[in-house]
Amino acid sequence: MSGEALKLKLIHKILAYNDVKQLKVLDEVISKTEIGESQLEKLVKPTREKLDIEAIKIQQNFQPINAYEFFKELEELNIEEPLEDLLKMI
């Protein structure tokens, strides 16, 4: 459906409303969904000029996993299903 056709469809639906309360509710909904310039500015985040992995690690409190402990815990789980079956479950 084209934009113009959709607008006409919405206009016809609005014209069918006779209750002022319903029209006020509809007006509220439309007002809440309008995206103004100030709302768009809130969504836009500045980008970093330089990507610094170490700074990001500190900022996000990155803690690397210990490979030995990871594989030890994996072994303790005693998973018997083939990898293909496990992937299908995802």
C-alpha cells in the first residue's frame, strides 16, 4: 500500500469516530509516536575518533575467561549429544 493510500485509509477511519473521548485518545497516541528533532538527537550517540580496545575493556569491566577453567567445567557437564544436534536446538 502506498503512503498516500495509507493516509487516506487513516483519514477515513478517523472520520468514522464520533466520540470525542476516542478522538482525544487517538490524538494522544499520534502525539506520542511523533518523532521530533529533539528525540532524534537523544538517539544519536557521538562516535569515538579512535578505537581504543583497552579503554573499552576498562569501561565495560571486561574479565577474560580462563581457558583451563572453561574446558574443565565443560568436561564436567558431560555433554553426550553431537554438536550438530546441539546447534539445531538453538
